[in-house]
Amino acid sequence: MRQLAWVMVLLVTPAWAAEEEMVAVDEENAPNGYTPSEASLNEVLRFTGYLDVGFAKAFGNGSSFAANDTRVPADYGSDAFAPAVNSRGEVASTDSGGRFTNGFLPRSVGIGNRPSFLLNTASVDVRFTPKQVPLFVFVRAQAMPRFSPTGDATRFDLQQAFGKLTPFSAHEFALSLGKFDSVFGIEYLENEANLRTNITPSLIARYTTGHSLGLKVFYRFQLPALWSAVSFNLAGTNSGTRIEALVPASASLVGVPVGSGRIGYELNLKSVQVKLGVSGLYGARNDQTDPGALQQALAGDLRVQAFGFSLAGEVLRLNDARGPNGVKRTGAEGPSEIPSGFNVLGGWGRLAYTLPLTNEWLSGLTFYGRYDRRHGWFEGFTTLVTDRITAGFRLDLFEMLAIKAEYLFNREISGAPRVDNDVVTGSVVLTW
């Protein structure tokens, strides 16, 4: 009865009162172990998130597939990722006109060339940071409503779910286990719509910004005399760094983890910040079942911020070895054809300027331009060269509302017929 009385007291005591007063503990009858009070739980458990509502119009038929191009697989001779409409990299359409595709496709919102409002993402983050324990637990759940007859079906995605241990208070060292962001390059830092300066990801983001399951280690040490720091980010994961539309991430199909990592240097002066990095990846392709079919990648990245200007860019070289005969490629849509050898060389650069204007309601106004270029070729197929010029702006209000708009000029340079697949897109992001 004594324990029941204490439970009733805890249940009916208002949260505001619990924060002001210490909750008494019956030491004689307390259970073994530590049970945190409701007040302490409220202090360490936090819910945040964002809502991304968009509007997009794609030209042509909303895809990169030319009507008069009869080559198959259709996705080997066209860049299906080009007509992106949101920060997830989803495109207006992946309709190939009935031609066979081998699964190298993005997800689609299914609007074709029809202007449409879109609920791009509804995202909820849960953070748990217990007191006196160097542990951080993070879960990000997202909903993406889609019109299934013409696009991908509505999805509910557990995008991230990991625990991070920081055992040394005097060192910037962290060990993470679970499903987390890629450690390759820098574009993954802007995966989410509320964090991304612009709207759409780059033409090479499909290879570097995926979420995979595994183990990650981060360490950074400061060089105060040089106003600098050096960091190391290493990961061993099921699928590497590609997005899940291309490669399954929830389980290893080959039984061997993919290693990836980045070494970074940063210079932090009062008015100028410079960050440089080199990334690498090596391991078996997780879109098939033979551990001997390897993937490897190397990338370099740069970020500079000075006097309201910001410059960021990344270059990538990636190679996929051909899978053996008899082994089927396994992607988001299930088994398909033999995994072909694949190579890509590409990169992007973005210049942005934020006006020095802020007040109670205006948090920032940024104008930006970005250039992407991608050379991709499958074994035995023509090299496809595409590029994209993106121009737009981002307006931040009240530190919780971002209004963005941009135009994508997509071009087929060689290897494919010219397609009218430009996109105009906008996004309103509310962060809470």
C-alpha cells in the first residue's frame, strides 16, 4: 500500500510542480536499480521535427526518358534522377513508356508534367539523453504520402535509429551503433529539407547520402595554436553510402560490411572558415549476393564561408565491379538482371550569398546557384554525360519557417537524346 500511494502521488503531480520540488524516495521499499522520476524524464526526452510542403512543375512528360529512344534497359541510357522535385531526390515521373528498366531508378511522386502541391515529408525526431550517462539515443520517423496509381506508394520510413556513446568528456570521441547518416563526403549533412540550403540534391547524391545500418566511429582533435581541427569519421555498414532506392540497407546480402570514411581538416578564423575533406569507400556491392563483386569510391570536398558568402563542392569517382553470371541484382524493387559493371565520375559546386539583414521576423535571405555534372557508364553501354544548373533562393522567417524556390536546367550533353526535363519547384518547411 505504501508503494501504491507513492505511485499515485507521482501520477497526479503536475509536471511544473515536479520541476520545482524534489520527489521523495522511500529508500526502505524502493526497487533495486534506478527508476527516473517523471520530471527527469521530461528533461532528457525531447521531440522535434519538420513538415515539408512543396509545389512542383516538371516539363516534358516529367521523366528523362525520350519517346524515340528504344535502347534497353532504358535507365542505362538516361539519367532518371535528373527531374528531381524535392529534398528527397524524388522525381516527377519514372515512366519509361513501357520499356524495360534494370532498377537504377529514383522514387517518384508520380505527377508527370502536371503542376501539383506535394506533402514531401512529415518528420518526427525523438532524442533521449539520460543524465549522468554519456549516451545519446536518436530516432527519426518520416511519412511520405504519395499517389500510388502514378507514383510510389505512401511510405513510412524509420530513416535513422541509433545510439551514440561519448565515453570521454575531455575528448571529441563518439561511437554510434544503428542506422545513421553516411560518413562519405559532405552532402549528407543537408539530407533534411530544413537543413538543406536549396531544395534538390545533386546529381551524385544518390551515391553518397544514403542511410545504412552498422557501426560508426568519430574523433576530432583541436589545434588551438593554428585555429584548426582534424577529424576522422569511419563506418562499417551493410550497404555503404548509396540511397535505399538503389541498394537495400536493412540487411547485408553478402555477409561482409562495407567500409567508408572521411578525413577532414577545418580552419576556423573569426571571419573565414575553411573545411577540406577526403572520403573513401571499399567493400562488396550490396545489390547482389556475391562478396567478390566489389565497389570502391574516392571523393574530395571543400567548404568556405566568408563575409556572407559560402562556397561548397564535391567531386566523386566510383566503380562497381560486374557481378558474376547467375547472380541477380537485388534492389528496392526486388531481383532483376545480372548486376552490370558501372562507373561514375561527377561532382557539384554551389555558391551562395546571405544578405546581412535580420530582425525579429527575418532570420535570413540566401540566394544560390549550383552546377552539377555527371559522367556515368555501364559496362558495354554508351557513356552518358549530363549536367544541371540550379538557381534559387531561401527565405528564413522566425527561425522556424523556410520558404524556398528554385529552377533546375537539366541537360543531356552526350550519350542520350535531348529531353525536355527541366523542373521548377518550391518548398515551405516548418520546423518545430
